[in-house]
Amino acid sequence: MAVFKYYKAENNIDKFGAGVCKINCGGDKSVTHRALMFAAMAEGESSISNPSRSLDCLASVSALERLGVKCVFKAGANELLVASGGFKSLAAPRGIIDCANSGTTARLLMGLAAAAEGASVFMTGDASLIRRPMGRVAAPFEAMGARIILSSENTLPAAVSGRKLRGIEFDNIYNSAQVKAALILAAFGASGKTLIRERIPTRDHSELMAEKFGLELKRTAVRGGGVRIAARGPQKAVPARIAVPNDPSSAAFFIALDALFQVVYGRRLKIKAESVLINDSRNGFFECLFDSGFDMIYSACSDAMVEKSCDLEVNFGGYAPPAPQVIDSPARVVSMIDEIPLAALALSFAPGESYIGGLSELRVKETDRLAAIASQLNKMGAKIKAGEDSLTICGVKKLKGAAVDSCGDHRMAMTLIIAGILSGSDFSVSGCECVAVSNPSFFDDLKRLGFVFHIA
Ligand code: S3P
């Protein structure tokens, strides 16, 4: 297990922020997973430029290769070529598919496999993934006619028998974008209409991507909130060229670091995160920073990629501490679902009490994130109380250095490293290797900013 070690004596705060530092966080993980899965449905060669090189997306690449899809990183180019024979060719997988730490791989792949008539796919994952709930995604495929055997706990390993599916109506009650995405993939292989109802709309990358692969679906806003997504199958996907904007969930760590660096040290790091995906369904954390008093600057906005992108910076906040927040609307929580650990850190610097509610899903992420946030950040001097599905955060003036643990969760590891830097003291984070699950360039970017640290 790798330990991240940081010593105050090696990091003279006065040297930081001399000039603007551009950060390229790499292609968005959610969008890359979807581009891969849609490309696997299409007959012919698709191209994904600026794909995420996260371990999670590499798990999707290996999974698809086992299903007979040819994936090649083009030499000297930031491009991945994906050649498939379409749905029918996915029916003869080689061996057991290891989804590693990636919930998105496991759930989306289940959708593809369920709709690949005649396929027998065996899936498993690492110690964290095999504890995560899979019944929520298996149930709709069984209702469509597939056969899925899970463990007695409704978790991986799974055996999926692909069948001729028929469309169903489905309420996405867990507000899970992964479940919705899996169902959209399967809907295009099924016959008849599949209707998905979302009371709280989740990230809509699959809906936007479907169109690029020549697939039709209809989205209708529901009066009083929510959305209905209807797709009629079977439909044939055609190969596409997808350019992936950079990952806002990875950029968020650097934007938060810059914002809070101002609060703690009274100076800016001047970080500019380049070509970041801008999508309302993912924007919650940046909105939270804005509501707390930081101006977000969006520049060089472009529609050249599969979704909108902008360069992103946090403006000078006047060195004032963030304003405390109450975040309890499910739509807001869904739009910052992966940034809750970081939001808990940011709000730890807000004088008074902040509250984030409706967080039951965090109990079943890569680790129990509510427990991990409270136990690890509190070791660093934060005052966070984890309720059954909420966090109550009491602002503190200063954090302190400590030896903390990532709990094997990439987003916890990065949150704790940012917290440690803001503590201005020596600290260590054990189990830091998991950072590559979503952001393999995280350590290089910290180095480029001028931070000195050791990984042993
Ligand atoms: C994701 C959806 C979210 C998110 C995960 C990526 C996706 O999970 O937490 O990191 O790509 O669809 P849920 O669908 O479980 O909320």
C-alpha cells in the first residue's frame, strides 16, 4: 500500500502561485465509459479522442476486449479506436470479466450483456466492487427477459445470460445514472418501447451520446419536475467519432484547492483547468463554491466536442471564508454526487454550521463515504458528524496534519491530500495509489503546481 507523505518544511507557501498553471485533467470518465459501450454496440470502427486513461475506464476497455471488441490506443495520438461487430458479436466472451474497482463498468456492461442474445458473461470485481449493490441494475434486465444470477447478497460476482429482450417501464428510484445508462444501452437491443422515468434527472451523457451513434430516443420534461426517456428498439448503432471533454470531477479537486488556498494562505494558486466538461447535471460542486462566495470564471467555451467544454478558474474570493450552506435538495445532491467529500472539506472552512442531506447513496460508493469523510477529516481537525444519510459540518478555523487513510477510495484519497495541504502541517495519506482509479495525472499536476511530496 502506497503512502503519500508531505512535509511542511519542503513546501514554502510563499513560492506558490507565481504564474497561471494550466491543468489538463484528462477525458471525462463517465463520458468515456459511455463512448466505449456505445461503440461496442455499433458495427464498425468508432474513434474516441481524449479518452479517460483512468483505471476505471481501462477496466471497461479490457472488459470489452474480452467480449471480442478490438480497442487500440493509436500510437502518438490521444485517441482510442474501438472496432466491434455490433450486439450480435458480443455473445462469445473469453473468460471471466474483472471490472476491478469500476461500478460504471459493471453496471453498463450488464446492460450490454443482457441484450446480447446467447451471451453468457461472468463478471466480478475487486474487494470494494463486490460489496456494492447490483440488484438494482439486474432487476430491470430480468424484467426485460434476461437471466442474471448474483451472489446471495445481490452483489457481484454475476452470471448474465443475454436474451432477446422486450422493453419495459422503469422508475429510476435510486437516482442512479449508471442504472439508467445500462438500461438505455439494453433498450436499443430490445424489441418494443422502453420508458425510463426519473423524478430527479441524473447525468444525461448516455442520452446525448445515443444521438451521435445514430440512435433515437425521446426525452420529455415532466410537469412538476423530472424527465421521461423513451427508446424504441431494436435500433442499430452506427460508428461515431467522439471527442471527450476533460473531467469536471477531477478538475474539482484543483479548483477547490485554489479556492481554499486563498482562504487559508491569502494567496491564489492561479489554476486554470482546461476544456472541462460543462453539464448542468454535473455542476453541483462548482455551484456550491459559487454559493459559498467564490466566483467561477468560465472561458474559451466550445461546442466542438461531444458535450460543451470551458476552461475553468476560481476567482479571487477576497480571502473571505466560504459561507455555510444547507444542501438538501435531491437534484443538487445528484449534481455533485461524486464531490460530496470535497464539499465537506470546503464547508469545514465555513464559519457556523453546514448541512448536506439525502446522502444515503454515499454509504454504497467505493467505500462508505459518509463514515470515511467523518472519520478521516475529523482526524485532521474537522468537525463533521455523519448521520444516517447526512453530514453536519461545523466550521473550524484551521485543520491540522495527521496520518489518515484513503479507505481504498480514490475520491477520499484526493480530498485528504487537499485537506492536508490546507492544514499547512506534515501529514500522510495511506492507500494513495487508488487515485489512478479516476485521475492518473493527479500527482503530476500537484508536482507541476510546485508541491513537494513523497510516495513510499
Ligand atoms: C456515474 C454515476 C454515479 C457516480 C459515478 C459515475 C456514471 O453513480 O457516482 O462515479 O458514470 O454514471 P450512481 O449512478 O451510482 O449514482
